[in-house]
Amino acid sequence: MATADVIDYKIYGDDMQLVEIELDPGEAVRAEAGAMMYMEDGIEMQTSTGGGMFKGFKRMFTGESFFITTFLYNGSGKGHAAFAAPYPGRIIPIDLRSFGGSFLCQKDAFLCAAQGVEIEVAFTKKIGAGLFGGEGFILQRLEGDGLAFIHAGGAIIKKELSRGESLRVDTGCLVAFSPSIDYDIQFVGGFKNALFGGEGMFLATITGPGRVYLQSLPFSRLADRIAAASGFQARGEQKGVAGIGGGLLGGILGGDSSF
């Protein structure tokens, strides 16, 4: 396992956060394409697949872009680059050394990391999780011995589960967890619960020991609400146009002299 650069950072903001990375000469940070907000003089951008075509395709499989950008500081003193969250929520720093060099998170959660941290594909081990896991089926495995930053929507809850302690979670609300956590998908019991409960037919069951991060607003839920609202608005506008057109036509046929 390659040794990752040791970086310092500051997280700014409340609901729309950004992380500013401080780099020494020769240090670098890797980020998802399009995440950079600003960078100071002396920082060089190097966009690539990060290790060949296969690496790029693996990232695409986890919801990231085919390319990854490395921001290498070639100046003197300290250099700074900042990376912004893509939607309202929180940025979570993960020190991979504290978890044996590996941490699992939902697809497209990765924001940036110290050079030396790799993004791999992780699949759930059980067939139920694979078939019905939703957001939890394809996971990202962050590997290395440095800092990585992930993003989650809404409010964030951190839980430390003891050995044998279990929690049932909406599959979209499970952001990230340590490799020691056992992860599975279970059917929501009861016909009415499954069809009319509004929480989906399956829940993720996580069992300790280990750390778990949960989010209150999965992006998929936010996108569904926006799409639903847009659909209602579009239908309303169509009805409004039809109403206006119908009124005009009725006025003309009825001999309305105001037109």
C-alpha cells in the first residue's frame, strides 16, 4: 500500500460546505473532476484516469467520473486548494489509518483525498443486498493510509456500534461504514408496510462492531421530490395554457367583441 501525503485541512460553511486543503511543496490532493472551487498559484492540475483505463472504468461504475484530477503543489511555503460539496449537506473527513486502511461508502460519495488514496469498487457479499440494495449495492472502497473526504446530504449522524448491535436503515440513508460492519438487506415485513409504508420494500441491516455514518437527505430522495414537483408544475402550466386557449376560443365562437 502506497504511503499517502500528509495534508492539513479546514472545512468551511454550514449547509453548503467546502474543504480547503493545505499542501507543502511536492504534496498533492486527488479530487473528483469538477469539484475544485479555487486553487492558489503554484498548484498544477494533472487530469488522468489515475492508473489506466481499468481504473477509470471502475470509478465510473461507482458513480464517479472516468477521469480524476491531481492537484500538485510545486511552489514554496504553503499552497491551498478548495473543493466544494455538490449539494446541501456535510463533508466528512475519514482518516483511513484509524480503520486499517479501508472504509466503505455509498457510490458517488467521494469528494477528494490525499495523494496515495485509491478509490475501488466494493460489492455487497450477500445476494439479497445485491438484488435489492438500491444505493447500497455498489459501494466505494477508499484504500490507503491518508485522509479522504466524502460528502453526504442533509444532517449527518455518526454511530459507534458495539459487537452484535444492529440497526435497520433506509438504504439511501446509509452513507459510509467501517469494513468491520456486517451489511445486509432485509424485506420490510407485512403487505401494507411494503406497499403503503412509503419507506421502500427493503431496509439495510447493519451490525457492529464499527463506525457508521448516516445521512438525513439522500440525493436520490431530493431528486425524486424535485422531479415530482417539476412534473406537477408542468402539468399545471399545461392546464393553464389549455384554459386560456379554451377561453379565447369560447369567446370568439360566442361572439365576444373584446377580441
